[in-house]
Amino acid sequence: MFCPLLEKGCGGCSDIDKMYGDTLAAKDEKLRKLFPQAEKILGCEIPLRYRNKVIRTFADGRESLYSGIYRAGTHQVISLHSCCLEDERLNEIAFKVTRMLANRGYKAYREDFKRGQLRHMILRRTPFSSQVLLTLVTGVENVEGMDRFAADVMKQFPDIKGVILNCNDRDSSAVLGFRDTLLRGRNEIWDKLCDLNVCINSRTFYQINAPQAQKLYDLAVSKAELTKNDTVLDAYCGVGVIGMLAAGKAGRVTGIEIVKDSVQCAERAKQRNQISNITFIQGDVMKALRKQDEHYNCVFLDPPRAGLAADFTEALVQHAPEKIIYISCFPETLKRDTERILAAGYRLEFIRGVDMFPFTEHCEAVCKLVRK
């Protein structure tokens, strides 16, 4: 399909001008080059409008404030009214919120001159419940009139359940700063995924393609072949979806996550789902693996794109779980990490790609490693 943003230099979806079936086949082939035994990739039934999170960057135009995304390889902001991969409702809200901000005279923050107010806008929407969170990122601590603006936004958009002001006054490419202020409503929204109530907030990680996430998580948990005799560690557990799914089949589950907000959301979801055999801990998963008084015979891994650190992999194989279920968003680091695990006495029993990000070069994969 044709996207007008391609001509403007948008690099968000490199394959949008191709047939979806062709892009899916290319991802399948790429994964099989790394893992010849991989099963056929799981495609997406509706490969458009799947992104439930939208990020916009503010810039000042000749007439007024506008928002968009960076032109590939630059810091020039392309004005963006609608993206065919993003949730349509979020596109609408982003455009109208930008106009509301412009009409009130707000300006984009300039790092070089230390002037202006607004850096970014982040919108999250839960596909099942259609609840929305709006986060405005500023470059200065105090922005006059934001409390009144938040009230007007929630009045105009009833599906927005909370407006958060985040201050990022660092000279950094990071979108979010360290200080949040809840202006109106609440800093949490609820979704339904894999028949679980899931809590997310403005800082937590949540899969941007909910239908494909359900396939991914169902596949991962089913391949673990859990029984009530299994003691499970859900490493990098995030908001706890995999761990809570595993708790329905296993005897006992521990979820470890370094991000405080994610652990708080996981605890809230655990209570709402009335799950008693799972414990969520904020901390370093390495320490959990090295505890002498606990043995996990099944470990779920869902690390960041960089994969597993070498010392973590060493601790994992020394712990010697019978089963390892590894979910990766970057097959190249998955290949590196699995080779280290295989060399320590495991065999690769299963691997399959899941297309979480249609029309981009990225591919998710889930594999099962079993101790010999």
C-alpha cells in the first residue's frame, strides 16, 4: 500500500509499500537462516492500526505548534496527522490535543536555547476497554495552565482516564524524564488479555499489538507444558501477564521485574484476577537465580532487545532449570544467547516467529530449550 509519509522521509515502517504476505515471508526466511528448524511464522490477521501506543514530538512551525515524528536519521519533525499502523482513535486524539495546545500558545521546547515548554506527547489505549492515558513531556518544571488544560482535555475526550505531566529537562534522547505529576484522573488503565485483567500505567512496558501478544503468550505458556509440580520463574515479568498465565497451570510462580511501576501494576492485576500462587518482586533477577534455597524448574525469559548479559546466562545455566522459554524481539541476540545455553547442556526443542510488528523489519520469536 502507499503511505504519503514515505515521501517525507518517515522510517517508521520500512515495508509499508509492499504486500503483507511478502513481508511475512521475508521475516520467516530471515528467522530460518538463523534457526533452520523454526516453524512457520504466525502472521497478523489485521496488519494495520495495531499500535496501541503513540508517541509524538512537538515542533514550532511558521504559524503555530505542531506534532509528528522524526524524519529518519535526523531531528527534523515531520508533521503527522495519521499513521496507518497506529490506533485510529489515538491518531484523532493526538491531532486534536496538538491543536488545543497550539491555540493556548504553548511552544515546543528547544534544548539548544532552553526555551519553550513541550517536548513529547505519549498516548496509550487499551484495545479491550478503550481506556486512554495521555502523558505530556515538558522540558521545564513548571508549565502554567496545565492543570486547566488537563481538565478541558478529559471533558472533551471521555475515554481519557488520566493526564500526566512528565518533566524531562535533561539533554537526552530519552523521551521520559524522572518526575511525574498526575494532573487529572488516574495514572492507570485496564485491559483484558488472554482472559486476564491487566493493569498498565504511563511508564510500564506493554505489547503494542494486543491480538499478536495473545498468540505469543499462549504459545509460550502452552510450550512450557506446565503441571502443578512446576515451580516457575518469570524473569523480566513486566506487568505480569506471562506469570499470571503460568500460575493457572503451575504450582508456584515468582515474577521478577526491576521497574517499580510494572511491579505495582502486576500486584494490582494479581489481586483483581484473584491469583494466590504468584509472587511479584521488584529487583534483580540474577539474585533470584543465585538463591540457594529456591529452585525453578521452568524459567520464562522476555528480556529487552539487547538480550541476556553473559553473566546472567552463566547464572541461568548454573541454576539448571529443566525448561527455558525464551521470548525475544531481536532474533540476532536470541541466536547468540541460545548458542551459549546450548553449549551448557541444553537442546533447542522448539522455535517459532510471531509477527508483532507488521510492515516493519522487526520480528518476535519464542523458543523452548530443554536440559539434556
